[in-house]
Amino acid sequence: MGAQTEFILKTSSLSITSSRKKILEIFLSASTALAHQDIEKLAEQYDRVTIYRTLQTFLDRGIIHTIPTTDNTIKYALCSDDCITSGHHHDNHVHFLCDQCGRTLCLDDVSIPAITLPKGYSMKEINMVVNGICKTCME
Amino acid sequence: MGAQTEFILKTSSLSITSSRKKILEIFLSASTALAHQDIEKLAEQYDRVTIYRTLQTFLDRGIIHTIPTTDNTIKYALCSDDCITSGHHHDNHVHFLCDQCGRTLCLDDVSIPAITLPKGYSMKEINMVVNGICKTCME
DNA sequence: GTAACTGCAAAATATTTGCATCCTT
DNA sequence: AAGGATGCAAATATTTTGCAGTTAC
């Protein structure tokens, strides 16, 4: 666990600090995408400002990415391996937002279908977000 | 113009007030989705709180909807006609977010392809957002 | 030792709530 | 006239910035 977080930080040539390791561990053990607030609760020993700055750093380095949501929250999730190395980010799977429990899930098995943009537009990134009720809440 | 805004408000059984008409007019004449801030600038004669409350009312009645974005902004856009009458909202087109000019455009001609969710998930709404450079900025 | 990172304080922004007044129906 | 909508003031919440002290390399 510690090894994995340190590897990720080294790969991105970031210095290894306890707050960064802690936040990475939170992401690694999370089954859903996390809001700033979630991380604040799970890493309460660290200053809120540090969390803001750490998330920003991770975003800049492509370690995490944001998932668009229809409510007014930003959720963060780890990028997959190929995502880190490939320079610019693209998650190829659909994200699911449960209206009942509020969790954001990566549907790793559902890939985003290709679309054709009108002439003159250049595509850098594509996101697909589905709202509804998740499996757990349906039971 | 005035007629159209009043019709929309009547259809949603909302009382006709000058702030609501103004904000609707802004949406009707906007070519892009708007952030709260944009509306504040365009309707500066009205209190910021009124704008918050008006947008929330319009959301509740399904007159406007939010468009998910990857940055931390919420953008609002008018729902299409069938959207208002059909009870619950679904835009069927792709949204484009220009990384250069920051505008959010509705690509009315690009419809969202169907996807299949894993067993146990129920879909209520689907959103597709593309980031990149828009036609105008490419020229 | 040096550069980068963190925590604290505080500033700047954004959002929500309560209440008295005004407007729509 | 009655209920709802607005504006103002103020309370909260969120995000950003500056700076001094600390830590990683």
C-alpha cells in the first residue's frame, strides 16, 4: 500500500509527503469518486488548504481527474494507469451517479461509444454521465 | 418575445414577474449555456439572491436544466419544448465545452448514442460532454 | 542547504436563510 | 385581500492567497 502510493508520486516526480500519501491511499481504497468534502472527512488530520492544493497538484499531474456531475459537486477519481502515462487524460468508461445514495461509480465495463462532431470542432476529452438508481439502492 | 416568456411561465403555473421574464429572455437570446455569474452580469438590476432563487425555481419546474462540466462551474440552459411537457428532463444532444473560450454549446445535431448499463442499474438521465476547441476558436 | 510543502490566518467568493415589504392574481 | 416573490442584511460555506515554519531530497 505504502509502496504503491510512493510509486505513483515518484512516477509524477512529486516529493513524497505524508499528506499526499494519505490522500492517495484514500483514493486507492475508495470504491467511488470522491468530493472534496469526503476527502476532508477521511483525512481530517490535514488542513483543508493542504487538501485543496494536493488535489490541484494531482489534477495537474494527471494522477486524478474530475468527473462532471449534474448537481453542483465536483468529484475526483484516480486515473487509470494508461491515463497517467499517456500525457493527456481520457477515461473511456461511463460514470454513474446514483440519485439516491449520491455515490459516483465508474462503470468500467461500459465504454463510451464514439460520436462524430460537426466540422470544425476538435475533441480533447469526452465524458458520459448517467443518473439513476444504482444496483445497491435498487435492492 | 415578451409573449414567449409569459407563455413559458404560465405553462409552469408560475406568476409573471419582471425578474423571471428578464432571466428567461436572457436564456432565449443566449447561444450558449450560462453560468450563474453570466446571468448576474446580464441581469444586474436584480438582486443576486433573486437570481439564485429564480434559477432554482426554473430547475424545479423543468424550464432549465444544468449541464455537467469538468471544471467546477455549473451551466444552465433552457430545456427544449418536449422536455418541459414530458415531466422529467432529458436532453438528447451532446454538449461541447470549449477549453479556449469557455463557452458551453449545445450540439443539437449530435445525439447521444444508446448504451447498455449493467444489470441492476436504472437510468433516469444521460449526459455527454465533450471538451475541446470550438469552431469559432479554431478559425 | 535549498526548494518545495504545509499550516495558520485572513481575504475573497459563493451560497443560504430570515424577515419585512412589495407585487401578482 | 392573500399568497407568493423580491430585496436587503446577515449568517454560512467554500475557495484562494500570503507568509512563516517545516520537511524532503
